[in-house]
Amino acid sequence: MQTLAPGLRRWTVRYETDIGEEDVGSVAVDTGDGLVLIDPLEPPAELARPAHVLLTVFWHARSAAAVGAPRVWAPSRSRQPLENRGVAVTDLVEGELPGRIVAFRTPRKSEVVYWLPDHRSVVVGDVLLGAGARPLDADADAPLRLCPERWLGTKPTHADLRASLAPLLELPVERVLVSHGAPVLEDGLAALERVLR
């Protein structure tokens, strides 16, 4: 587990995904509303029991049910698929979230990204990939890149994804914490500008 800032930690676990085995990242953030885990996968033993779990998208159910958080938050379109996977969603990602966290919708109707204002960090599931993330392509070494357009579904495009994430460019982003690939730990706003403009 890596401490990125006071109260902000990230860890990775080797995990078999749809596109092969890779290191997958999860985030822990201490807030005034208790410990929040985002897309948790096998949390380290030294972490306390979380008060909240936030999920970016339903296939990131991972260890959400096993961590025993009394509250599990997910986008509305992810609720039924999560419950089908044994994750009891207690709250929908709408309005005020724990720890002043803010959700931004994406063109993938079941996926959101989270802004952690107290840590100047953006946490993303699959719509943005870090350096080295699969699928490997010509831009695989870029600090950030858009997910393959086919991952967005039949109608949304990269232009739609850029438009949905454009409000992030108005924020003082220091870090972009991705699930797949290397996180951006400094100059996060510059990395977002390169990929979203």
C-alpha cells in the first residue's frame, strides 16, 4: 500500500481481468464521514473497517461485499447488476457523497468518476487508463489515455467522453488515480488536459 498524501492511500492487487492479468488499483481515503474505499479489491489488513464503499462501475464489485462497509454507493444503472453479484447497494451516487466527494457521470451510463476535493485527486474506473495499462497500443506509455472507444458502448464516442470529463479541467487536480496502469501522482491537471483537449 502506498500513502499518496495524509489520509489518501492506494494499493494494487494482481487480478485476472477480461483482457488478461494485470495489477488493479484501489483507493482508501480518510474523511470526516469515516474511511471510504473506492473500488476495493482485497484491502490490506492494516486498513480499518470502512464506513463507506464507493464503486465507479458495477464490474468493479471486486471485494465490495466482503469488506463489510455499512454503506455501499453506486451509480443507479449499476445497482441491479451489483445486487446480482451479491453486493447490497445502500445508496445511489446522487447529490452529496461522504467526505465531500463529488461524482461526475460519463457516457457509460453505469460508470462515474470521483473527485476528492480534500486531496485534489480524481479516481477513475475504466474510462481513463494509466501508462502501461492494457490494451497495449501506440499510446500505452502516455501518462493517461482514453479507454478504447468500443468500451463506451454502441453510441457514445471519445468526443462524448471528453465532453463529460471536461468539468474536471476546472478543478485543481494534482493526482489522477486509475484502476488500470500507473497513476498520475503530480501535475494531474496537465495530464488531463493532454487527453481531454
